[in-house]
Amino acid sequence: MPGLPLRVTGLRLQLGSVPTVDLAELALEPGTLTVLFGPSGAGKSTLLYLLSGLLVPDEGSVFWGGTDLAALGERQRDRWRGTQAGFVFQNFHLIDELTPLDNVRVTTLFAPRGAAGGKARARELLEQLRVPLDRSRTALLSRGEQQRVAIARALLGDPPVLFADEPTASLDRAAGQQVAKILRDAATIDGRTVVAASHDPDVVALADTVVTLDHGQPASIRSGVPA
Amino acid sequence: MNPLPIVWANLRRNPFTTVLFVGVVALAVALGIAISAQERALRQGSARAADRFDLIVAAPGSPTDVLLSVVYLDPTAVELLPPDVSAGVLNHPRAAIAAPIGFGDNIEGDPVVGTISAFVEHLSGGLADGRPFTAINEAVVGALSPHAIGETLHVAHGEGSFGGADADAAADSLDHDHDHADDHDEAEHAHGDHADLVVVGRMQPTGTPWDRAVVVPIEYNWLAHDLPIGHAAGETRIGPPFDPAALPGVPAIVVKPVDVATAYGLRGEYRTAQSTAFFPAEVLVELYAVLGDVARVMSALTFAAQALVIAAILAGVVAILDLQRQRFAVLRALGAPPAFVFATAWLYVAFIVVVGSAIGLLLGWAAAGLVSQLVAGETGVAMSASIGATEVGLVLAIVATGLVLATLPALLIYRRPVVHGLRQ
């Protein structure tokens, strides 16, 4: 999983009369945790979707190594996300009717053969994240456990990039801190490029870079050693 | 790419709705199948029932009424063939069997039919048990008749009962004066005493209402109605040849000609002002044409109903899939290609249509079988509803239509922006 940096240049997206995202430059390095910070409506999630190729900017580029994700077609962006990126959501978005193990393995249903990781790897991830494996339905897990299943799902293919959209917003403080630590480890220990949209101080405190957004524009970009 | 686990999860997410949709499709399909299968069973059963009635000669009038009376033993009043015409048919040299048919009596609701023993054996393909009747007070019962061989039967004549007279009295009355009875018809019975019957044989199943009949010598039937009994005074034998001078009019004569050419010859010969002759198939074809028109109208209505059901289900499916659009958006965010989402949504609808149609096929077959049993019990005409190429074709058409229409909700889901779903 040797990661490549994600680099943003001249990124601009306008969904209404006012630019939703307007970002001149940003570099996200492997082995770092970057937090997109700001109040609701600041454009955190929109920027995350632009970085992950779910949205295409009106202008500008998102480079993954030498590849401009913004210039790729929809199918190629799907493939890039399927092979190079993992996604964690605020509300987990697990499939309640499946077991935790099957939820982790859900990307194997559509990923290229061998790209998404096997059953043993899924089990190992759940054990590492201390998720009970004996539940017949994911809905029977606690919310913190469900988010850890979602993280395991995102990590199954061993992707070099991990996106997280408000990963702790639906959790209590203790569970949120656990998730924040997992994201930090994914960057530090695994060397992934981790990008999280969050307004959780516990996540911000662990970040290498904090991009504070205000109406889609960076009010400040703070880099430094996490606390 | 394997969307089936997601499809299965989606089906389990709303189990009641899934069962409801499958049930509605099944009922719509079953309706079409039942109508189609039952209509064919009715045709086949009625045609099979008329198989052994090669040519029917009767008085001018409605061939349908005669057919219903003779083959299906429907108690319809029919005109009588004049005695001289009857004599000509009954003693025709080119008729292998010429069987007069007489009605009017019943035993506990089951019809008593008068004819000759040769026709009984022809109709039955040989008796299952016992022997043919050889005396005027003997009877052969149909395969489904509750009466046993050796049992004595009291005959009810028309609406009234004629029990009580014994066989000797019946035999004595063979000397009856016949001259006054020529102008009788079925509606004007001259009720008289007649003998009890003794069951001597049982027919093989024929798949016709004759299976419940008590078949007696035609002479018994004539005698019961105070008619001449077809033989010279003092003669005690039964069956052909009949004495033209002692014949009454008869409702109908079933003729088995010696060959096909004779059949057509007799048919032409007796299509006169005094008589009519027809092959049962001719009448059935006309009836089937009417039946077919009705069936076509019903099929069209059924198909329209099925189309409406499928449209309603698609609308419901669109609503359900819309509720699941966040799930599809998440799959896209995790890297699922649009084709995977399309396949997942399409298979969801396809499952409902295919499983519903398969259950509908079985339900329709069962319903047609049940209706066939009820109709057979009511009419005595044996019917067996079966699933044929028509029904399979109907189901395949519904499935194909459903699968094509299933692309609509799948396309709607497929085209929905991912981010909109994620932000739901």
C-alpha cells in the first residue's frame, strides 16, 4: 500500500450562486491525517466528495500521483475509489440484514478479483477493531461497534487513501475517541492518506493538518505535529 | 460482480412488502392461468364426452339442445322424431349401431336413460362388471353410480314416483294397446305403473354424465310413458330390430355408421323437413367459437389487469427503491460501478416478478383443477385442467414484460446522483 500524495490545484465548484468550494492548493501526504474542519454548511463534505471523485469540480484538478481524478470518466473514478480508497460515513451505512463479516466484505461483490481482500483479512480487521463476530445481524451491534465495522469495510482492500465523513458525529465521546485513534493509526502505522471531514475536537486534536473551511474557502490551514 | 447478497438483503429489508408484491403478482398470473387452463379443460372434456356419439339424428330444431340432452343428459325438452323416420334410422342397413335414446325418469336424481345394450357397450367400451341387460326390467349403471349389481331400483317418473310395481306387472304390460300413443312428447307423459329395475351390470368410466346414469332398455322407457314399445304385441324380446308399426317417436337416435362415407351419407339423408342429423363435433365447434370469443375477451381483460398489476408494482418498487437510494449511493461511494447498482435494482424487481409468476402458475393450475372438479361434479363431464404451452407462454410473456419494465426503476436508481443519496 505505498501511497501517493493527493494534490489539489485551483479546485472550484459552484452549486448555487455562491461558490461551494474554492480551494487554490492543498497537498495531502501519505501517512498523514488531514481534518477538514468547520461548521455545518462550510463545505467540508463537498470537498471530501471532490477529493474522492464523487463530485467533479467545475474547475481545477485533484491529482493522485500523476492522474487527475477530475479528468477521469465516471467508471474510472468508480474503479479508483474501489481499488485505492476507503470510505467511512457519519451514519455508518452498513447493511443491517448482513452479518458484520459480510458487511466488511461487501466491496468484494463488485471489486476487481483479488482487489478487495479475503474473508480471513476481514475477520482479522474485525478482531483488530474489537468487533464481536458472533452477531447474525449488524443491527445488533452498538453504534461504536457499527462504526468500527464500517472502518473495517473501508480498510479491507488495504487502500492507500481513507476518507471519513463526520466519522464520530453519531457516537458518544468514548466511542468517538476510539474511532479517532483508529484513523490516526491508519495514517501513522499503516501509512495511509487519511482525510476526515469533522468538527469533533478529539479528531482535530489528532490531525497532522487541519483545513478550516468557511463557505467553501480555507479560512486557515494549520499543519503540525498532532497533540 | 455478484449483486445477489445485496438483492437478498433488500428483499429482507421489507419482508412484508416483498411478500405482498409477490402475492399480488401471483394472484394476477393465477387468474390468467386458471381462465386459460379451465377453458381448455372444458373444451377437451366436452369433446371427449361426445367422442362415441358418432352421428345424432333428431327432430328439426336446435342441435345444441339435442346434443345437451343426448350426450350431457341435460333435462331439456326436445321434439320427437316421427315414428316413420325413427323406423328408417333404427333399421338402416348402413348403421352398425342405431340406438334410440329416451329420457324422462330418474332414480334419486340420477337420470334413467333408455337405449339398447349394443350402444351401452359401445359407449362404455365393454362393461366393467356384470352383463348387459337382456330383459325389460334390467338395468346397467354408470361407473360412478352408487347402485350395486343385484340392487333393485324404484324409478321416479318425471316429478312423481312410480315405485311399487313389480317386474311381472311390467312384463304383463307388454301387451298394452299402443295405438293411442303416437302423438306423445316428452312434456306430456301418460304416467303408468311400471316395474322395478334390477341392476345387472356396470359400465366403464366414460367421462360423461352417463357415468351417473341408470341405463335401461328403451322398451322400459317407452313402457313407462305408455308408448308402443317397438315390437309386435306378444313379443317379449328387447332391442333391435324394431317393428316399424310399433314404434313411437323418439327424442334422438345415435348412429354408429359402418364407415365414414356412410356417416356423411346418413347426415345428408336425414337433413330433411322432418329430421336433422349432425356430428356432435359440428355443434361443439360452434359452441367453442362462442366460448373462444368469451375466453378471448376474458384473456384480454385478464392481461389488462395483469399489466395494471405490474404497473402498480413497479410504482411501488420505485417508491421502495427510492427509500433505499442512500444504500445504493453508499455502494457507489464504495466503488460499485453503475452496472452493479442497475443489476441490484433490476434483480430486485425480477425476483418479485419471477417468483410471483411461478407461484401464480401453480396457484392457477390448482384453481383450474378445483374449478374443473366442481364443474365435473355439476355436469358429470370429466375434466382435467392441465398446464400447457398456452399457459407457459402466458407466464413467459408476463415475466418478459416484467423484466423489461423492471429496467425502469433500475434506470432511475442508476441515474440518480450519488451525492444526493449520501446527503439524504
